[in-house]
Amino acid sequence: METIILTITLVLLLCYSALLIYYRKSWLSIPDFKAASHANLQTKISIIIPARNEEENIADCLNSIIDQSYPKHLFEVLVVDDHSADNTAAIIKSYAAENVKLISLQDFVTANEINSYKKKAIEISIQQSTGELIVTSDADCIFPANWLSTIAAFYETKKPAFIVMPVLIRHSNRMIEIFQSLDFMTLQGITGASVHKKFHSMCNGANLAYTKEAFIAVNGFKGIDNIASGDDMLLLHKIYKRFPQDIGYLKSQEVIVQTNPVNTIQQFLNQRIRWASKADQFDDKRIFVVLIIVYFLNVLMLAIPFVALVNQQMVSVFQYPLTMMEWYFVLLLFKTVIELFFLYPVAQFFNQTKLLWWFPIAQPFHILYTVIAGWLGKFGKYTWKERSVK
């Protein structure tokens, strides 16, 4: 039995390693976009930001939008207050003179009426928007000054239907924040690589752009509006199926959006369970295969130390005899090295290479959370924004 477990783990690890090598080459092949000029841009942009109980973040978010280098007559900001119980709505109203429009979701749906409030917020905003290009983000995000100008330049140059862009989690010296930043940066690297090569569909709702025309052409969130999560990846795949050649990844440090980390382990698990909960809803089976490989590799990596406690005898795999615990450390080292090999150029892009020193320490915890979040994402429930979701 031990030989079978190790053999399957090695096979999955080799498949996983091949994937990461492919992702690394793909990431490095993405051209850095540099606009020839930010002058003479003409695209009207509608920025949509759903917000729920964000009184601590929304002002900084809106200030960074107001300070954009993009001409103010070419963009509007629609912020949707999702039944907030704090001062979020009042703060948004105070920005009315800055072309920031408040939309109250409670005017359209009551609390506990639907399963996906964020999708409904975006849908209602798009109906009221005047822009050709829709840009979505979150209320806890901060945007660099040339964010909109670079997006508009990319759009006018490439004419994509959907643009995926990079996101960075801000972090302090707290271990929970460092762990999130490392984990999220890995996902961002895979996102850029997979979108650029059209290998599978990935994105993050904190930094997306798509044409209103494309959104309408695929009937928006129809068919996925009953799923609590997925306002980003599930929509991306709908548009990808309709416009497969018109999906682009904008690789530029000018558009890196920074978002807040969560503060506790429980919040982190709730967030990752929420992300995992849409895994079996993907119509894109290519990403489903990748998720299966990653998940079962981590399940076996978690199981091997427990097997080693029961069986401390030598186990020979491919004519190499080691104890189960020795095999575990060999596999753990190999997994860590190949992941660092992939992650290094991604960390360079985000100016986060110093963070990689923490990566080996984070590895065992990453394996554990992947297994827990994957299982609960399918069979459990989570709490997000003070709402319990199955």
C-alpha cells in the first residue's frame, strides 16, 4: 500500500511540475505592455464597485480613482451599496461632486432574497452605465495613477472583449498576511500564464475589464446567477466561449491593483472556501483537470506523514529505498523547489522577491489549507460579508 501511495504521489508531482514549468514559460512569454502615449485616448469607462460594510476602506478606494491621470470626462464611478449596516453609503454620497454615483441594492432586491448579491450589483450597474468599457473592482482596493489610462490604451490597441489584470495583496509582517500574499501571487502567475496562452480561464474580480457589448452578448450572468461566487471566472468563461480570440492579459506594473488581506485564519479559510465553492461549476474542463491534479497531490502529501507514523520500515520506489518520512521530505523539497522556480519571475514583476524567503516555511500550511478549503468548498458552507452561504 505504501508503495502505491508513493508511486501515485510521484506521478502527480511530475504532472504538477510539468504544469508549473509550462506556466513559467508562458508567464515569461507575456509581453510587458507599454502604451506609446496616453494622449488622444477616447474610450468611455464605467468603473463598478460593489461595497458592503466598507466604511474603513471606501474613501481610500475612491480617492485613488479620483486621482487617476485619465481625463475625468471619460470615466464614471458607480458604487453599489449592498445593504451596508455602517456608514458606507454616507461616505459614497459625499463623493457625488466627483462623478461618483451611489446605487442602493436594497432598491432592487431585499436582504436574503437572492444567492449572489455581487452579480446583481454588477448587473444593475451595467444597466445604468454609459461607458463602452466596464471595469470592475472591490471597495478595499487601491489603484495606481495610470491604471485607467493604461487600460484604455491597451483596449484601443488590442480591442479585446475581456481584459484580465494583476492584483497584489498588501501585507505587513504578520504571518497570516505574508502567507496570503505568497499564495495569491502564485495564483496571479498562473492566471496570467493561462489567459495569455488560452490554456484555461482564470481571473480575479478585483481587476477586470470587459466591453458592455460582450456582457450583453452572453446575456450577462444568466445561467450562473444562482451561484454565490463566480462573478469573475464564470463570466470570463462565458465570454471566452463566445469570443475565444478576444481575451487578453494586461501585464503592466501600471495596472497592479492592491487589495487588503483578511485578518484572521477563519476569514482566510472562508475566503478560500468561497473561491473553491465554484470549482465544480466551471464549464471549462481544462481548469477542472488542473484542480484535480493539484488537489489530490496535496491530499497525498498530507497523508504521507500519517502513514509514516504507522510504518517506519523502508519503502522502495523506483529502486530507491527510504522510510516513508524520508520520502515525505524528499517530495516536500521537490515540490517547494519547483514552485519557487515558477514563482520567482512572478515575484520579480510584483517587486516581492524578498517574500520568497518565507515560502518554504509556508509550504506545509499551504498543503493543509488546500485540502481543507477544497473539501469544504464542495461539501461545506462559508460566511462572507456577514452572510452564510452553502
